Amino acid sequence: MRYLFLMDPLDTVKMNKDTSFAFMEAACERGHEVFYVAKGAIFLQDGEVFFHATRVTPQRQPKQPFIVGESATLAAHETDAVFIRPDPPFDEEYLMNTWLLDLAKRHTFVMNDPAGVRTVNEKIWATQFTDFTPRTLITRRQDDYAAFLSEEKDIIVKPTNGHGGKSVFHVREGDLNANVVFETLTNMGRFEVVVQEYLPAATEGDKRILLLDGDYLGAVLRVHSEFDHRNNFFAGGSAQAAAITPREVEIIAALKPHLRLLGLHFVGIDTIGDALVEVNVTSPTGIQEASEFAGERLADRVIDFVEIEAAQVK
């Protein structure tokens, strides 16, 4: 089969951490052809979607994690699967790619489904599951924020479209920079932000739980360094073994029918304590760390799934 990976530039890939690299490696070892597609390298002509693609072979060589091969222009019907893997933010470029990939779905399997990716904002979508989420405010208004801070005393403030722990602030009532944080993240009231009650369990880490077609795949606990309150790996967090709790089993069961309906086959949910805080659908990470603790290469199970789905499209 021929697999395409729409993703950030190859020179940004961290071989020992990147989930896309793990997928590409597992696919290559099965004998599939693997191609890299840059953002902006999808086009539509005469009603058909095409990709400017470059064949690559991943290898566990730190100085050269990819052997870069020939470039080709491939029509959607000449491919078997497309993995949507660029990091957020979900901007106009990301939106355009999902529109084009909507049309490509007639000929190739796309993971995750472009319409599902458009539907699920990773910070906002989870808030509908109020039985599982922390108390949350989404606003651009200073007075809403001030009232929430007064009520909760201890909060987290973050952008609606960030990733990797970027621009996540821990704010307490009375902090002299409380207003500056809000003004900066909202760009003086031009954009909404997410404001949530602070969960004390965050000091013990947050858990990334990976789901495959709505079912549990693996998990890893992310623990912050002594120099930062953020647990994300990109913010210096470290990985520890994790098992899911009965409460998290309930959360997964509640999300599963919604994720399947939206075609969101590979998803990473984040929990703190017993609370669901995010549902990541654009380019979920953590599979290499979760694999280490699971004692198996979880990417193989993902490729198993894609092989079946891709065969059904053809």
C-alpha cells in the first residue's frame, strides 16, 4: 500500500519521540510505500485531489532519521491512506487541507477524518462532557475572567488553539500579572481563551491516554520538571508508566460513540486526576513513550487498523 503523511517539516521530527515517525517506521517495515507531504502540497485539478509527495524511509539514525527518495505527484486514487499529522494551531492552512482531503476520501482512507478534525477543537469540544471536566469558562471578556478568578481563586488560562503546553498560565487570585496574562492571551479582548479551575492533582502529572477507534490503546503519565508547572513533553515533562483508572474507563466509554461517529480513529485524551481536560485529534503524540511502558510497539496496532480501513475504501 501507499501511505502519505501530511505533517510538519522532516527536520523538525524528533526520532525517539515523534508519533508520526513511529507510524512511518511501522508502515515501512510492513512493506508499504511511505511518502511525506508538506503543508500546502495538496491541490485540486479537474475535480481530483493531488499530492506533491516525497518518498521517505525512516531509520533509527539520529543524524539522518529519514532517507529521502524521489518526489512524485500522486492522485488520491493512487494512494491508500493519508495521515493528517501537522501540529496545531488549526488555522486557515489547516482548514484548507481538510477541505481538500474531504474530496480525497472518495479514493483513499484519511485518518483522522477531515470533517471530524474540523469539528473538534481540542480545548473546547471536551467541555460538553461536564460530568468529567473541570469547571470551565471560555471568554474574551475581562469581567467574566475576573469573576471566575474571584470564585475559583486558583485557575489555569490557555489559548483555545495551542499545543504542547505553549502559553499555559497558572494564575492565583491576587497575582499582580493576572490581568496581563488575560490581556496577552486574548490580544486585548480580540480572541477567546480557556479558563479552568486549577486541579491540585496536576502536581502529580497529567495522563495522555491514546485511543484507537474509541478503544484504549495505551497511556503514559507526563510529569513536569522542577522548573515548570506544565507536564507536556514539549515543555520539559518526563514520562512515567501509567494505568487507567475506573473513572477513565467511564470517560473513554462516554467519548467512544462520538469519536467513532466523527471518524476520529486515533485520539489522545488528557486527564488530570479524575478529570478530562483535552481531546487531541489533530496530531496526537505519546505513542513511543506509551509503547515503552506497554512492552509492545503500539504503532503496529495502528497500522493494522489502517490496513483494514484502507482496503475497504478500495
